Amino acid sequence: MANPRQAELPLYDLLVIGSGPTGLACAIEAQRRGFTALVVDKGCLCNSLFHYPAHMTFFTTPELLEIGDIPFTTPHQKPCRAEALEYYRKVAEHYSLNLRPYESVQSISGHDDQFTVHTTDRFARPLTHRARKLVLATGYYDLPNKLNVPGEELSKVQHYYDDPHPFFGLDVLVIGGKNSAATTALDLWRHGARVTLVHRGPQMHNHVKYWILPDINNRIASGEIAAFFSSTVVRIAEDNLTIATPRGEVSIPNHFVFALTGYHPDFSFLEQLGIRFDEANDRSPVCNPATLESNVPGIYLAGVILAGRRTNEIFIENGRLHGKLIAEDLQLRLPHPR
């Protein structure tokens, strides 16, 4: 028997989980076709972007970050984090998006055309939403890949980098070999930290941007940034840490560790919804590439979660286009917007 209070809740055509640029694009494209849309997020608007380094500059040009056909204007060739956050706030305001920040999804019940999404707010109070279709655009930035070594639980070990100032004059280790590790190591060094970099590969990854790679390589070659390649951290202590190198274990003094070893989607959440994965293809979730509907009817996938573990394949530049594919399918599946 249906819950009478639940039946009184509005039934949205589309509920989007995740308010990053991709999630916003999905809601915008649905609204532009006459559908009602609700966007929920456990954090703030563009939560992942907000937690990027405060002075970060994008590797791309502003037009490739645009959504909803709203121009991204900036005097700079490459926009910064603050400009991007302002842009997405203005876009959300322009389209009067129905946003529910700081609501964490606890469970989803029901079926295609009649989903119920159970959330809690910042004070653990339960909330309920109903929707005909769902989009999962949850990204991956909240779940760092762990080192799984003794001492990783120490407060000095961090998986996110923000600002170099607190680390002036201190011994800082950066773990990783891609863009985030390279830019973090350079930023810390330029602001007075004593920086050591550890990477399991034989050299910096070839994905490092072409204007950053010579810079980090030159700093390493000059000894301004110490580096251990083909090496891994095996133990972390309060005042030092141990690195396994090709020449044996090395112990170095250390005050802080930035383990920038990448992130991964919330696979367990997708599994709970019945979404299957292609295990032979880096756990990419099963979906129709033409519509982005998953194997679960009525549940669409958008953004980086489509790539599974290959999180370096989908960015804002291509994830923002997923909204149009989903909205076009909604027009076929829900031909009469309410």
C-alpha cells in the first residue's frame, strides 16, 4: 500500500545526483526540453572544483568548460578555479536550477518511472524525493586511492592539496607522477618547502602537461626537488618515513605527506543499485553508449564514472556533453513533459 505522505511529494521528471558541471548540464538540458529536474549533492555546488587548490589554473580554455550555451568570459587564456566557480554559480542562477546542496543520498528504492531517493541533510534529518528518471553524476574526487601502508592514518598524511603557505620551511613528501603531483611539488618548492617526490614509475608520467614537465624535470635534475623513481613509500612515522627504492630502503625526515595517487568512483554505491561493470575494461559500468542509460532501466550515468578506473579519460570538456544525450533520450521516453 502506498504511503500517502510519499504520494504527496512532487514527482520530478529527472533527479540528478551530483552538482558538478556535468550534473548541472544534465539538469539544464532536461529543463530546456520542458522537463522538471532536481539536483542533489552531498556538498556544495561544484563541490569537487571547490576543493581544488585555491590558486589552480585549468589546463583548458574557457569555451571548453561552458554548459547551457552560456559564454564563459575571462581575460585569461586559461581560467582559474575562482572564475570557474563564479561561472557555474551564474549558470545555475540563470536557469533557476532546483538545487539541494548538502544532502547525502542514503538509498534509492522503486523502479523506472517511480524512483524514491532517500537523503539526509547536514543534521542527519531524513528527506525524500521522487523522480521518474535518475542521473548519477557523482564524479570520483571524494574517494582517494589509498596507499595501504602503516602510518597512513596519521594526520600529517593528506590526499588533497590546497595552499603552500602552511608548509614553508618543512620537509614535505609528494607521492605521484602525474599533473597533480608535479604541480603540487613545484608549488610547495616555490613557496619555501623542502620537497621530495616519490613515484613508482621510472620517470614522470607522459600525461604531465607539456609546459609543466620540463619545469619539474629541471627542478629534479638540479637537485632543488629530490626524487625517488621506481620507488614506493612503505612506512610513515611521526617524524620520518621509509621509501623502498631500487637500491634498498631509505629513511628521510618528514613533516607532511601529500599522497596524490589518484581517485576512484564510488563503485559500491553503483553496485547497490544493481549496475553491472565491465571487469575487463577497468570496471567501467555497463550502459548504452547512445543514451547513457545503465543496465538498470531509468538510471543514467554521466561524467567520469563512465570511465571506471580510467579517470583520466573524462573531464569537464567531454563530460558536459553527456547531458544532451540523456535529454534527447528523455524526449523519446517521456514525450509529454509535465
